[in-house]
Amino acid sequence: MAGRPGTNQTSYSPSLKTQKGRPPIFKDGDTDWVRPDGRGFHQCRPAFIRTGAVNAASGSAYAEFGNTKVIVSVFGPRESKKAMMYSDIGRLNCNVSYTTFATPVRSQGSDHKEFSSMLHKALEGAVILETFPKTTVDVFALVLESGGSDLPVVISCASLALADAGILMYDLVASVSLSCLGKNLVIDPILEEESYQDGSLMVTFMPSRYEVTQLTVTGEWSTPKINEGMQLCLDACSKLAKIMRSCLKEATTTSQE
Amino acid sequence: MEIDRVDGRTANQLRPLACSRSVLNRAHGSASWSQGDTKVLAGVYGPKAGTKKNENPEKTCIEVIWKPCTGQIGGTIKPLVALFLTNKFDGIWDIIFTLKLKGNPEKEYEMIVKRTLQSICILTIHPNTTISVIVQVVSDDGSVSFMLLPCAINAACAALVDAGIPLKHLAVAICCCLAESGYVILDPTKLEEQKMKAFTYLVFPNSILSGLTEGSLKMEGEPMEHAIITSVTRGAMSVDDYLHCLERGRAASAKMSAFLRRSLQPQVSTDSSKAG
Amino acid sequence: MGLPDASGDLSLEMEVDAFRRLFPLRFYERHLAESIRPDGRPLGSARETSIAPGAVASADGSALAKIGSTTMLAAIKMEVMTPTIELPDEGCIAVDFHMPPICSPIVRPGRPSEAVPVVSTTLSDSISSSGMINLKELSLVSGKAAWMAYLDIYCLDADGAPFDAALLSAVAACSHLQIPAVSLNDDGKIVVVSEEDGGKLDKEHVNREKRKLTLRSIPFSLTCILHKNYILADPTAQEESIMETVVTVVLDSSSHLISLYKPGRAVLASTSAVQDCIALTRQRVRELLKILDEANSSMEVDKV
């Protein structure tokens, strides 16, 4: 049992620290650069989504957008925690956590508090909470590998898992984010692009009702730019929702056969 | 072939055993058990109303709390905090990591003791109740606290008897060690244990003295006390070595169960005379 | 145990599903008497098993293992540490097992399952006592730097026998592991040699090429349920909840016994039952070795 870890041994990752400053490809004003993965600026990564990834859960979904890999499980509606007060409407409990190996440098794999509450806010408006009074629906997400745009992938995947669990919703929630790099807007950014971005925009959207459930903006934006970004995101969300819908349909037809 | 043991014991010889019951006033049942310089104290509370979540309410739930002799589980926190203050902030995760690891073995022992006690208790008599067993390590001769397990199980078993919890039979726990040469010794001390390549903990039921016919107490042609309740191993060994350990442990368990019975019996008679 | 007679009579009139729910133990015993399990398996055979190496790109080695619907994801990340004074030529491997709340309805955030510490220590014990990894291979510069391999195993779906799947995924991740090429920089730190400047800079190469570990005897395990005189190999979560007594046997590929773990519970294990479990595990080790070899060779074909 030699060499148990932990005891005042510190280790470091040998991978090169990200270089200071901006690499030449992201130069301001230069519109000729290509994205690291060869996509067009307004092109999303190929998405692979599938429901029923976890048998033990009431509903679940797995999503893979490029290198971003996420599993979401939904449990319930089930008994609320004893300490909770009586409530006429159902509760939504969200938790997002990362695996220790999700990020390029090993982390402790703890809960992501910020994403947990963002996920909650994004879904709250879409789930019909009145249909399960006094009980709780738990939405747990695990990011297996972080490859950029993690939160939007988690949100889209979670709404699919909720649908798989048979929780009533007004509509599927699709989410897409966008980075502002100099003068360019790049949709569905990867980790590298996110680390150099000047600003970001994330939209979670219910296409059939044409309603936005959550909108996050960081950085400095001009009005025309934010309009352009918004339109790009909404279009991408509608397309994503179509893929999600067909994924659900496929799952039900195969189960019926 | 013979092996020389530091304390002059033969390979099959156990360290001197001692057991006393009702050592604590407030607990519903208690016992202390010592083997050589290793001593463990066990207290039993209950059965009290209600079970914990995720436990079967149709049965008695057993809860085991393991208290190491160094006090708090996070006993290493002081030097680590000092290190954290003098060093850099990067270390904070390592501290938390170490603390988390510290808690792990105790949790595992709790689990093993709990499952072993579940085997000997008649759980259906008091449904929807909880029995708490607190295991306090008093002094420790084994270098890893893992070596305390047999001692803890024996103490807990005696404490359950003291608390009057209905039991199917008693359990006796023993540690067998396998030396590099393939030689088996029983009940190792701290010094011996470091030289060993593998060890096994075995828990056997004790022999039952009852009016039942011989046949009903046999399992597949073997007497019941030859079967194992719990087996935990560390280190690699061949299957034959394991079976050899099993045989040796079984032989020693007969002696131990006789001792356990002897040390529990006189008090039972005084208890009943008091009641009368 | 409650009402054996009542259930015996009712079984003739009741629907199968209702009988299954009301008298799960009776339901199972009926099947066991016919030497079959409700999912159609014979008593001694395990569920369908598959391994997918290289599931996570951000790790140096990873694998996804599936036994029935129990799913485990193991990944290894390599970091550099200063070896201890006692063992200057050895690296270190840190094993950690996680059950995130996604895997089972029993686990809630902040309240880990009680199975976690047991699986975690048994895993790290099995890996170290089988001697699968030669820790000397993890050395970089004697006394100065060595690899610290963080092996993290996540349970993605818990449906019985978590230890078996966890060990299988851990072993598969170790066989998939590629130790990165590194060199010593001017500050005395170890850095990864990136593809472009590989060869160009005349830094001191510590580990010139990506390499794999040589795995010596590989440990594999099988969990069995003991119920009366029956032995059920590779139980599902439902079987584990109805018949509680489990035995986990770990054998390595050279047939050494690495661990025989039976944590108490109602049924006692007679010597013959122990021997039967070991025999079943021997058979399973052969199966798993084949599955692992196939997974690794298909991986190599993909690369070419």
C-alpha cells in the first residue's frame, strides 16, 4: 500500500500554460482567420444527442457537442426534503457538477454552484410546476468533458431529459451561446475561443412559443451587434430544438416497436 | 517449518484475550475487548424508534459509529493548516483532499462491522427501530487501524449481548497473516504485520449449544460454525493459501468462541440472580 | 419470509407483475428453482459486457465499461510530483471512486452513497496488490520527478455490482493510458513536448515518445449473490436489494487471489460456496481478458 496520495505531496500538470496575450489568429479586424476546428463563424458544432442514457433515472439524456460531453438525469417527481415547507406547486432542484478530468488541468470535480442556479433559472419558466404539487423534480447534470459552451449544452440536454422523464413542459428549451472576438461573432464557441472572448451572449429559448427563458450577456456590446447576435442565437436554437424533437420522436418509435 | 515470533508465541497462538461487560453506565450495553495491547470499547444504544432513510423499515436498522483513538477523524488538520498558512494558497485543495481520504477507511470499517452485526442479529423482532453501536478504539497495537477490525467486531458482539439484543448466535473475528514463505500466523502484532505479504480477516459464527439435532445445524455437510460471515483480504495470495488461512482461522475461532462464552456466562447468572 | 403459504396460493390467481411486486423474494425463488433468472440468464452467467477505450479526450487514458446497464467511466490524468525520499524511483497512483447524483435515485448531492468508500479502497488495494502497474515505470528523474497518475472512476448508471464494472473500467483505462512525451525545462519543471517544437528545441528529453504502460497481472472481479444454496453471478440492483448477501472475488490474470470480500449479511458462506465463487470468477476472468483484448485491438485498428 505504498504511496498513498495526499500527504503533503503536491503535484502539477505538465501541460503548457496557455500563452499570455492573444495568438495571431484572433487578431482584431482581421476577418480571414479560421476557427481552430475549421468551422465557419456562424456554424455550430455537430451535435449528438440521445435520450435514455441512464436506466436508473426516470429520464435522462446524453449530449455531445464536439468535445463537450454531458449527461443529465432526472429523478421524480418525488418526495420533497423533510425540511421543505408545504408548496402548492412542484419544485425544481438542479445540480451541475464536473468530473475531475473534465477540464484540461485536473480539478477537484466539485459542484458548480453558478451553473446549478443558472440551469434552474433557465428551466423554471418552461416546466409546468403546477402539475406536481408538493413534490420535487431533481435535475442532475454531470459534465464528462468540458469543451466550451458547457452551460448551453447542459441546459438543452436537461430539457430533453425532462421530456424523457415525462415532466410536462410548455416547450423544449434549446440553448446556444455566442462569443464576440474583436469584430467577429462566433457561435457555439469552443474552450479556446471562450478564453479569448471579449464578450459573450447566451440565449435559452422555447421556439414554438417564441419565448426566451434566460438571456446572459457579458462584456461590452453595441446595440446593432447585440441584435445580430440575438438573431443568430435564436436561429441556432430553433434548429437545435428541431434536432432535439426528432431525437425524442425516434426514441418513442423505437420503444414502441 | 517454524517461524519465530517476536513475542515468543507459536504460529497458532493468540495474544492474551480479555473481555469485560457493562463497563459504561449510560449505554444500554457495553463491553471492552482486548487482544494483547490492542483494546476496543463498544457501546450499544437502542433499539430506539425509527430507521434512517433508505433502510428497510420492516427490519431493525443497525448504525455503527467508529471512533479512532486519535480523537477526531480530521486529526491531521493542525499540521496541515500550519502548512497552508506558511506555504501558498495552492495547497488548500490538497488539504481538503487529505481530509476526505482520512474519512474513507473509517467509513469502510463502519460498513464491515455493520454488515457483520446484521448477520448475527435477529432483525425482524423489532421492526422500524435503530440500534446504534459506537466503537471506540482505546489503544492500538496494529499499525494501520485496519488491524483493529477483528477486535472491534468481537467487542461489538459482546456489547450486543450485554444490551440484551436478540441474536441468532455470536460471532468471532480473527486475523490471519501470510508470510512471504507461505507460512500462516494468527493474530499478528504491529511488528509482525509489516513483514507480511497478505492478510485476511475472517468472522465465523460460534458453535451453538442447542437441543436441535445435528443435521439441522449443518450446511452442505459442514457444521455451521465452519461457514464464514465476513471475509476481508489485503494483498495477493494463491487460492490454496486462502483456503489454508480459512482452516487455521476456523481452528482458532473455536478457542475464541469458547473464551467469549466463558466470559459472558458468569455475568448472565449474576444478572438473573439479581432479578430473582 | 412473512406469509409463505398465502403467497404460494395467491401465485396461482395473481397476475405475474403483481406477484413480482408483492412477493419479490418468492418470485425470485420460483425462478431459481428452475435454474433461471427473471432476465433470462442462467444463475452463473454475467450480463453482456462491453468496453470502449478512449471515451474522454481531455484525459491521458480513459475507458467506458458497461456490464448490463451498470456503466462506469474511468479516466487517468498524469501530473508530475516529487517522489518520496524512501522511494525515489517510483511514481504513484491515486485511485478515487465517485458516485455522482446522476447515477442512482439513492444518491443526492452532498450525500454520497455509503458504498463509495468501500469500493474506493478495494479498488486501490486491488490495483496495488495485483502489481499490475510497475510504479518504477512512472519515474521520470530519479529523486526529482515522477508521475502521479490520478485515476478517477465515475459511476454513470448504477444497476448492481458496481465494483466489477469500476475495476474493469479502471483496468481498461490503464491499458489505454498514453504517457505524454515530456522534457525538463530551464526552471527544473517538467513540461509536455508539443507537436510543433518537438525535436527543434534541444531541451533535455526525459520521455522522448508517448508510451504505454506494460501491464503485468491484470485483476478482474466477479460479484456473486449467496441465497440459500444458490449462487447468482453478477447481480442487478434489484437482485441485490432482494437478496442481500454478496461476495466479491478478485483474481488476477495469473490466478492469484487479490481479494475475497464478503461483508457479513444474513447468509453464511460455506467452504464449498467460497470455492464455487472462486471457480465462477476464474471463468469470468477468461471472458473479461478476451473482451479487454478485443477492445484494445479494435482501438489500434481505428488508429491505423
